Amino acid sequence: MPRLTTKKAVVAIQNMIYVIRASNTNLVKIGFTESKETLKRRLIALKTSCPFKLKIEASFRGSKLKERCLHGS
């Protein structure tokens, strides 16, 4: 009888910092996430509670420490 095998999905962790801006305002959200997929989910979640149109202004590789430093500058 043949042996059944399963393949594990490999998910690349990208560790990224993002900047989301509310249109026509000075409001920005700086955050940290581990993948583009979680960034997309975060944007959708923010849109449900924000009266402004939201747009991802930037995303780039970074760490939680770098993200914290951006909040202080």
C-alpha cells in the first residue's frame, strides 16, 4: 500500500514596516507586520472604523525596533 505524505506550506516572513495615511488629513498609522497578507488584513480592519479613505503610502523591510523609532521621530 502506498504511503501518504503531506506537504507543509512554507510562508515567508518578511518583517515589514508600513505607513497608512488617511486621505486629506495629516493622520498616519505606522505599524509592523510579518507579511504582505497581514498588511492587507490590517488595512481592511482599519477601513471599517475610519471615516476617511485609507491608502498604504509605504512599506519596507524593518524590525519592531525600527518601527518604534519611527514613532519617536
